[in-house]
Amino acid sequence: MTAVARKQEGHARPSPPAVVVLPGEADLTQARLAALRRAVRVWFARAGRALPWRERYDPYEIWIAEIMLQQTQVEAAIPYFRRWLARFPAVAAVAAATEDDVLKAWEGLGYYRRARNLQSAAWEMMARHRGRVPGDLEALRALPGIGRYTAGAILSIGFDRPAPIVDGNVGRVLSRLFALPDPPRSARGEARLWALAEALVPSRAPRAFNQGLMELGALVCRPQAPRCGECPLRRGCRARALGEPERFPSASPRKARPVREGSLLLLHDGAGRLLLRKRPAGGLWSGLWEPPWTERQTAEGALAAARRLLQALGLSPRARLRRRGRVEHGLTHLELRLACYDAQVTESRPEGDGALPSGNGASAWHWAEAAALASLPIARLGRKALEIGGGVPPPGRNGAV
């Protein structure tokens, strides 16, 4: 039977549409869409960075890397990633660890809820997925700490299965490529970006394509001074054609974070132990250790706040306080600036007796041996203060993770 006859009988193989409809954008021909995908993959094969989680494309390693990279730059995340794998080489190791072990391995990365969600997800994987990262979008989205982007990244990069991803880098590339007018963080802007990403991701080699888009945003299509001459998509880039690529994406107005001033105390007893408390489960810095600190009251100076805190702890306000510097720490909702003081006190309480007021919703105070400081998961605020005061090495040194 001839092709014409098969077509007449309605059995001809359907041909792909000549034009691909992109949500809210001008249509692309199949040829142009194929060229766009090919250009991204070819560029990534040539210019993509050699990163440790790209050595094997193991789904577990992709999961860990993606969680770390949510709030951390690539270069900063690499040593943490290597140490994490050395300590927790598989899902089962994360599930079997204590919370303190997990938080200690995460120390310095911040946003500790990510670490707790990792362990909660590991428990779910052990119970429901035979200790493996699932390769199903719905199953991934059901796990703690895994949202739309992370699920798409694990599926497309770890399993090489088609799934859209939109992070800051991808959003910037697409916003400029199509000159999108809406801020990526707006509801309309976010919806358009995800619809575009879903329309563009290919069924063949989605791993290379999605990583290529991310790398383009990180290395070429940068927020400032984009290297348009090096971009494989420059000929079809609407923002470049307009002569103002840096105008895209549109920026959402940001609210200034309030600044809170205060004082922090590094207090040692006669045996050289440091006063610390462990924050309770839930809330800020859950499960982490910290030295005492307080916010300043109206019209109160830093030294006065430090003396007030010392008195509230039941310790002598006449103890000599030495100013060691200032600790600055940014949170999502505010900026903390604390004057750091240290002192040796004579009034010591038995460890764990709860005689010292906890404050800030934390657990009872404890005197920590100097040798134990390197192994305790300490909140980044406290770690900064200890580094200023010379009390403990920063994460990753002298055996500390």
C-alpha cells in the first residue's frame, strides 16, 4: 500500500506540528525549537562546569546538591557536598543519623530547616521507596522539602526524564530570551515562566537541556554585564534585540529588612567551659546551640544591654566585660547586629540544673567543655561570635564539619 493510500485510510503516522505554540509568546517553528534545544545542549557539553554531583548523576547526589544550592552559591556548596557524601553516602545513612549529626554536617549552610527536611524525606524514602530517591514526579512532590523546582531537577538531571525547572538562572534566561514584561516573582510572571519551561523541555536528553539553561544563567546571562556575545541563543534573544538585556527580568520591589541591635555574651566559668543553650524544636535555629544574646531596649547602649543580660542570667554584673567586636547576621525577615562581649564568671551552676533562665524559648543553659565545641551544631550567629572571640574553629577545620 502506498503512503497516499495509507493516508486516505487514516493510518498515516501523525507528523509533528509545523508550529509550536508557546504560552503567551510568539509561536516557534519546529525547526527553530529544535535548533534552540540543540544549541543549549551543544553549548553545555562544551562549556558546562565539572561539578562533583555531575560525575555520576546519581539521583541521591542530585537531591542533596539541589537542596544545598537553594540558598548557597555553587563554589561554597562544593566542600559541604563532598563532606556530606563522605559522612552520609546513601539515603539510609541520613535516615539512621541523629538530628545533631545532620545539623552538624549542615552547619554553615544556614536555613537549617532544609537539613531537617532532608532527614524527614530520608525516613519517608526508607519507609515507602526502599531507601531510594523515587523517579516519579508525584512521589517526589510528596516528600518534605521537595517543591516543584527540586522535583523537576531531580527527575530531569538525576533520571534524565523530561520535567520543567525554573530557578533564578533559568528564569533570567527565559525572561530575556522572550523579553517577558512581568517580574518572575509575580503570580503572572511565575506562571508564564513555568509554562514556557514545560513547553521547551525536550523528551530527548532533558538532563543536558535543563542544565544548559541553568549554566547559561550562571555563566553567561548574568544579572549584570551579561556576556551576550558568548550566548548560543543570542540571535533569537528579544532582550538583546531591544538593546537592553539588563532591563529583563523586571524586578519586584523589595522591602527593606528591619535592623535589630543587641548584645551577645561569651561567658566562661572557672573551668574554661562556655555557657550555651540548645534551641527547642520548631522555630528559628531549631535544635542548634547558641550563646546568650539579647536585643537592645529603647535608648539602651550595647554595654548596658550586655550587663542587663548578665544580670538576668543570675551572674554578677560586675564581671569584667570585654568588647570583642560586632556580629552581623542576616535573616529572611530582619538583620541582626550584635555587639560581642566576653567575660569569665565565678558563679557557675551545675550542668543542666535549669537554674539559669533560658529566654528566647530555648532549653536550659549548659556549660560546654571546650573540646565539645567543635562537635556541637552551633547556630551561624553563635559561630560567628565564637570565631571573633577565638573560642572555636569555623566549620570544616580541625575535623569539624
